[in-house]
Amino acid sequence: MESIDKLKGTFDKKYHEAKGTVSSAVIKRLPRYHRYLGDLLRDGKLRISSAELSELMEVTASQIRQDLNCFGGFGQQGYGYNIRYLYTKISELLGVSEGYNAVIIGAGNLGKALAATHMFERRGVTRLGMFDINPELVGKKIYGTPVYHIDTLPDFCKRNNVHIGVLTVPKESAANITDTLYEAGVMGVWNFANMELRSPSPDMIVENIHLGDSLMTLCYKLKSRSKEEKPRE
Ligand code: NAD
């Protein structure tokens, strides 16, 4: 059996060749691999076969091999996948180890709900603060995160090397705040305000999130299934 070091060497070479050339379809699937592998690691598992991973993730083994082969293939016959190694490399590729800083703008229901989760830390993103226009919220801490006045946002972003702005404000304010973030050097926006936010510049990356769309997809599937069901005799 090839040693793990040799396997890593092959991987590292292909990984560096593949960086930047991996298709967006594969990139979209990587967070899911990251999530499952993270759970396996937390459960103390060190290796997994593609068949096991396939059953767990409900993805075909061939899809898994194809995806992971984009980076030179981490699997080895008779050994399976080295979970920690795979997890680390996928983390690197996804920027988890880049040390990004984020601020949440809008400390209302959704902002608070996001602040309550481990979503940021688990992905290597540090939540530095929250911003709101409401004076009753300013000066408070929400799940340990301080709330500052929105007027202080540009200065805070410049001084603290903020990379990501999370928008949980009413949609009417989203575009203006995005411009402010861009001028303050923030290059990523995770937009929850219910609208398709357009980036003010090609340098800035905007990710629009619509939880409601996902719920509607579920409703559609339920509706379609109930129509397909034959009436019971
Ligand atoms: P909310 O009213 O509870 O909170 C909004 C907060 O934004 C308030 O604290 C308010 O003071 C603050 N705010 C308003 N204008 C501001 C400004 N100019 N600068 C800074 N802060 C400002 O609302 P919510 O339920 O938390 O929803 C927030 C946003 O998220 C809304 O746009 C809502 O439609 C959207 N939303 C999106 C999804 C999704 O899946 N994308 C899901 C739920 C809610």
C-alpha cells in the first residue's frame, strides 16, 4: 500500500494544479462534503470508504470519486479516504483558513438568530460586531457580540479589516449599506434582505440568500407528490 505521505504528495501537486480550475458545480458541492466530514471528525472517525460516504451523503460513489478526483483524488484502494486530510484540504480550498472577519448589519430577529449560531466560527469566520440604527440596541451585546451604531460602520470596517458584511436589514436599506461597505473596503456581502442585491463593483462579491425560496420548493414538491398519489380505494 502506498504511504499516506506519498498520497499527500500526489494530492498536493494536483491540488495546486487544480486550484482555480475546479468547476463551479463542484465548488457548490464542496461545503456539503465539508459539513459531513466535519461531523465525522467530531465523531472520532479517521477514514471512510467512498461507498460509506456515498450512503451517508446520498450521492453516488462515482460522483464522490469524480468530485474528489478534481483535486487529485484523496482515496486509496483498501484504505478509503483520510477524513482529516480531506477536511483540511477542502477547508483550505473554501477559504476557511483565510481568517475572514464579518459584521452583521441589522440586529433584529434574523440578525440575532444568526448571531446565536456557531455558523461563523465553524467556517473560520470571526464575527466582530453587529450594527443597527436603533439606539435601544446600540451598546448591548447579543450572544457576546457588541452592537454598534450604523454611523460607525465605515470607520469600524476600515480599522478592523472586515471582509464580509451580513445584511439582515429591511430591503430598502440594503443597497445603501452595501455601497458604504464597498467604500470601506469590504469585498463580500452575505445578503439576507429580501431582494436580489447587485454588486456595486465587479470587485465585490454578493451572495443573495432566500430561505423562503427553499420553503417554497418544499411546498411545490409536497404539492406535486400529493397530485401523483392515487386516491385510496
Ligand atoms: P427586524 O425588523 O426584526 O430587524 C431589522 C433590523 O434592522 C432592526 O433591528 C432595525 O433597527 C435594523 N435597521 C433598519 N434599518 C437599518 C439601517 N439603515 N441600518 C442599520 N440597521 C437598520 O427584521 P428581521 O425579521 O430580522 O428581517 C431582517 C431582514 O431579513 C428583512 O429584510 C427580512 O425581509 C429579511 N429576511 C430574509 C430572509 C431570507 O431568507 N433571506 C428570512 C427572514 C427575513
